Amino acid sequence: MANFKFHKISNTKKVRYISKPFKNSPFIVFLHGFMSDLEGEKPNTFLNFAKKNKISFLALEYSGHGKSSGKFINGNISKWSKETTILIKKYVKKKDFILIGSSMGAWISLNQFKIFKKQIKGFLGIGAAPEFLENLMWKKFTKKMKKETIQKGVFQLKHGDYEYPITFQLIKDGRKNKVLNKKINSKIKVTMVHGEKDEVVPVSYSRKVLRLFPRAKKKINIIKKGDHSLSNKKFLKIILKELKLLI
């Protein structure tokens, strides 16, 4: 994989990232999903694509994710969005960039528009999951699950082979990060890629994201037999094709 580095955000917090700049080139900024990291196929694929085409690249692991410092249970959308903003300001600086947001990364991407509107020249969402905490988790919790989350502050949510510690502060913070009610008037290309067989996030979420961009050149690609992560070679090929069209 890449040459990982650490960016010190505070005395106690450092975030692991990859930055590969090329002179006079725009950036691709990749934002991973919930409880994910930069060790997977997607970040690797985008980094290799960027290197091959001499396009600058930035990706980070939010605090509590991957090898970044901090506990996952102390993180939330506000913190992870802020860390993303800090690293974009530091490494992308004033250059133009294209955002790739995978799952929760699409939510964090949408939070960047209010800060970098003029610099963002394109947006690619993969299984986009804005506002998933309230709509896809909390609303589906039973009374018992909600009670435990509120009383203990955390609920261990089992999903497939994974266990997600869902904190009440994370749910509450998600409510402060509503993005699906705010139009973004950027005249850019916005492409959503979503697996037809995504059992985690419904395809309707990608459509909701597209509705936020009344002036954009919009496209949705629903991948036949595609799952949520879209990380196998065949699916990544399709995603790279869409990325080329964005650039």
C-alpha cells in the first residue's frame, strides 16, 4: 500500500493519511465509510489510478478508525468532518479537487461543500449513506435497544460478522448534521454508484443525494448484483470508469 503518514491534530490526536501530490494537478480526495480504514481495495485502487494518471491524491482515516488515534466510541460525524476539513486545508490547500465518498464518506463529503464549494469540481458517491444513523439505525432500533443506548451510552449492534458500538452521542450528533434538506447549487458533475443488491443502504439514498444538486450534471449507476461495498475488481472497474468521466 501507500506511504502512510500521521497528521497531528492536537496533542492527543493524530490522524493517519496518504497524500501524493503532483505539481499543477487537481486532487482526488477519498473518504472511507463507517468503521472502515485505508487498507481496503477501494483506497488502493483510487491511489493507483491517481498515480498512473499523475493526479494528486489525499485520503485519511478519521479518529478511532484504522491506525488513527482515539477511540471509535468518542467519534461522531462532526468530529470526522472537521478532521477531513483540516487535512484538505493542509494538503490540498487552494487546489481544485474531486470528492469520492464511500457510504458514510458521502455524508462527510456533503459536509465539505459549505467550506470548499468553489474548489470542489466533482463528487462521486459509492453506496452513499447520508443521515444513516437516524434513518437506518435509530429508527429501526427496538424500544429495548434504544433504552440500552440511552442508559449505557452505547449499544453493541451486531450486523453480519461485525459488531458496531453505536453510542447515543453519535446518534445525537448525527441529528445536528442534517444534509438532505440543504440544496447545493454547484454546477459540477455528480455521479452516484450504488449496488442493486445493497442490503445496508437502499439505492434511494443515492437518489436523495442527487436531488440536492439542482444545477449539477447528474448521473446514477446502479450496479447489477452489486453489494454495499462494491470492492471486487469487476465493480471497481465500473467505478473507475465513472471517475474518469468525472475528471
